Amino acid sequence: MASCEKIRNQIQALLDGETANSEKLIIEQHLEECRACRELHEQQRSSSAYLYDLFRDRRLNYDMTKAVLAHLPEMELDSDVAHTVTWRAKHPRTTVTAVLSWLPAFAAVLIVVSLSILVLKRDATELASPVGMVTGQQGSVLTSKAALTDKAPAEVCAMVGAQDRFETDGASRLLIGLAGRSYVKADENTRFRVTNPREVIVEKGQAWFDVAKDAQRSDFRVVTPDGAITVFGTIFNVQVRDGKTIVTVVEGEVQVENDRTFTAVKGSHQVEVALGMKKLASVPVADVKMLTAWASTIQPDPIADKEFKDKIVAASVIPASQVFVVEGGENKIRSIEFHWENDQLTTGHCGYHVYISDDRMNPLVKCFISPDVFNDPARQSYEVAVSPEQELLESGILHISVLPDYRMGTQETQFVRVYGLRTPS
Amino acid sequence: MHRDKDADLVFRCLAGDTDAFGGLVQRYQAAVYATAYYYAGRYGAAEDITQESFWAAYRSLPHLKDPERFGGWVKEITTRTAANWLRRNLPRLRHETPLPHRRTISMEDARQGLTGSLTRQEQLEQVQRAVDALPERYRLPVMLRYMQELSYEEISRFTGEPQEEIRGILQRAGAQLRSLLAEQGLKKEDVRGIL
């Protein structure tokens, strides 16, 4: 008799009509004899039927061929191989002519082919999925890959992978582009790490960021030893030195936080952040261009920048950030409860930063939900208590934005419901 | 099912026979559509992306290196077309459409939980969330199978993974979806109601 394990691995194929007749007989016979497998088969059958039924509405239920063909005459085949095409049309293909037919065109396409092989090879061997590309460089810059300590020289056009670290010396600067079309410039004597296309950790030195407004995701995060900067499409400069971080915003607005609080900083304003500060106050700066003049000394290499836009920017799809609104009311909200659907993975989740603001977007409370919470397969909700002195929670509407933190994992969690829990009246 | 080989259709197309391209469209439209739906279905853009993808494929057909692997190649094109579509349109859509998971619920409701059975639209959203929670490489085969009911062979042709691999993926994905849906509190009645 076949083992249950083996049978269970074939249930789906059986339901999908994808088993050979001989297999089918064995499975069906086993199902007759084994009650446990039979029940599993029944559950799997009803859940499959449910899925088929729900998706049926969305199914493509007509033939699109006509619509597609109707516009073909307007299109021209890319012309650089048209010669080969014509030749082929005149000569019926056999295996021999198929091979021969490539010979005349061989010299012409040799360069193209070898270039694409080079590109493919580099893509395949260097990185599974690049998050960015080095698009400009002055002097020598060292780089190291995730989990490796060996440092190698960085070079223009090199792909950037998640967790890559870069270090400039007293005579070098670096520019990289990240998926989502953000740019990072590193000044001299700077060390930083790219966690993912949406997060950069500046360990020391000075870096300049240009996060495009039309980036697919509104938030981009820069982490320093003293705090973090969250960005909604803007240009700004971050300087890490002497136990504090100075953030200078050129254009747009960023949110700056330390371990205790957060604040919004507008264009032509600057804020100093250090651990433990209870209040962060931004001050206007007179000539913001002067303060960030160093960044204009390094510009993208045009070829690298084009390759970056074609390869990295065009290929990236990044999920949207999560924003919730909770209505206040008569009674004060004492806590916020987050619900999600547990994916049963016990490792690898990212944590989430939670920012709660009132209806005028004034900051109220911030907190962090640890990845452990999502790694626990038994959990699907988490309550964030609001301290009693936070009287502002009487406000009419609460804006809650939730931002992933990938330092401990990258598996994202979708929150499905967010409740405001009130003190009973 | 595949009387003409993909490669033959590709060669005929390159020789100027647009009907041959029609054959390729017919063969792959379900898969391309499901892929487009997976990326941008919630914005109602699946049809547009499907058309755009086939047009892009037609234009760059002369660059196809291995005509027998048209399926995997058109999949890449579809993914790229969908990504471009999202990049062009998401900033606008974000402001126009409410976020799918945005919800306002009073405390009374919160304590009781959601009562009553879900509407079909809500059920679909729930299922889509369950699909999104699957490992990435499971998701497309799942959409191709459940939405378009493609055979394992057709799926393998399109994703480029061996048929045996597709079989394993759909087995594991099926089991995960069952338990995800069970946890999401999918009520027995919901299932029975439609069977």
C-alpha cells in the first residue's frame, strides 16, 4: 500500500486532472482505504472548488486575438534584423538551412550577442535581483557584499545588491541609483549600507539623497546611529558626526525621528537628532544650496545612468505603503489594535514602525512592532497601548501610517484591519 | 493541443504572416491576461496590459533568441509591461482610489468581530490576500491555474519551470491556501453556498 505521505503529495494533481491513469488508480484506491487521506482530499477539493469559483468572474472570457491583430499593421518589427527575416521568407527552412541562414548575419549580430551574453552573465552570476547600480564615482571606493567582509573596489555600472556596503576615503565620492528612482550620493569618508531599494543605513560621514516624487512607493528610509529619516519624495542631506545626525532638507518634506519622538522637517530647514532627545525642533537655514554644495561635485555617468533607468527602474515593482484611518469619537482611544493574516512563516518577517498623527497631521505617538510578533504563528493581532497622558487622542480622526523595517527580515505583512479601542464610557 | 510548434509560428510571423501571430496570441492570451491581472487587476488594467504586452512582443519578435521558448519570453515581456504600467499610473491611482486595506470600524464592531457572511467581492479580496501571502514563485502558477484553468503543461511552458516543479508548487500552494483560508475564518457555509 502506498504511503499516506506520498498520496498526499499528489492530491492536488489528482484534483486538477493531472495524474496518469496508473497513478490515479493507486491514489483512488488509497483514498478508499484511508479515512485521514480521504478527509484531506475532501477539504482540498472544496477549497480548490471555492478558488476556481471565485476567480471565474475574473477570467478572460473572450478571445482577444482580433483586438490585438487589429493594431499590428501600425507596428513595425524592429528593423535591425529585417534582413535575416526577408532572407528566411524566401528560403523554406530545413535544419541545414536554418543553421546556414544565420551565417551571413552572424558577423553583424556578433557584437550584439556577445554584449548581451556579457550582460546576462553578469546578471546571473553577480546578483539574483539587483536593487540599484553604481552610476558615478570619483576616486577609489570600496564595497563589500552581504555577509562578507572582503572589500573590493567599486566600479561604475556595477549592480548593487541588497545589503551591499560602500566606503569612501578622503579623496573619493560615490553616486548610486536605486530601484524606484532614488539617488544616493556619498561624500568623502562616508560608510553606508543599502538594505533594500527603500532603505539606506548611513554609518558615518555625509550623504545626499534625491528620492523622486513619482517613485512607486511614497516612503524611503534612511537610518543613522542617532535616528531615522522617512521621506515622501524629496531632496535632503544627512550628516552623521560627533554622536548626532544633522538632516538638511533641500526640497519637499521628510519625517525625522529618534528613539523617542518624530517630527516633520520642511525644505530649507535643518534639524539635529541625537538619541534621547525628547523634542526635535527644526530651524530654517539661509542658504541650503551652499550647505549641500559638495553633492553637485559628483554627477552621474550618462551611460551608467541610462543603463540604470532601463534595467533597474523599469523592472521594479514595489508594493505600496500602508495607511489607515481610525475615527475618534466621544471617548478617548486608549489603544490601537492591528490585525493581519498570519502567513505561518516563523522567521524572516520585517518589523513595522507605527506613526500616529491627528487630523492635522501633528505627530502624536510612534512605536515599533517587533518582527517576533509576526514570526509567532499563533498571533494575528497586536495592541499598541497609548499612554494615559496622550490626551490628544480625543482628536476626531487618527492617521496611522505603518512603515516596514527590513533590518531583521524582509517578509512583509499586510494589515487587514486597524481598530481604535476606546475606554468604555 | 500544440499542433504547430511555437517556433514555427514565430518563424511564419517573422516572414510577415500576421495570422501566425494570431495563433500565438490565442495560445498565450489566457496566461498573459492572468499575469497582467496578478500585477494590476485591482486597477482594472489587465486587458490593456495584455494588449500592450502582445504588441511589445510583436515589435521585438526579431530579438527572440530561442523561438521554441516564446512562452517564457512573452511572460518576461508581460511582467515588464505591467511594471511599466504601474510605474506610470500608481502615483495617480494612489490618490484616486482608496487603499484596499483601508477600513474604519468603531470599537463596538471591533469587539464583536465581523459578523455575517462576506460578500463575493470581500471573499475575492480575502483570497487575493491569501495568494499574496504565498511564496513569490508560487503566486503566478496559482493564478494561471485557478483563474484560467491552464494545464500544468501550459503553465510550465509559460513560466519556464519544469512540469514536475509546477506540480510540486501547486500541491504546496494548494495546501497553504487551504490553511490560510481556514485561518481567515472562511466559513464552511461560504464554501457550501457556492458548490
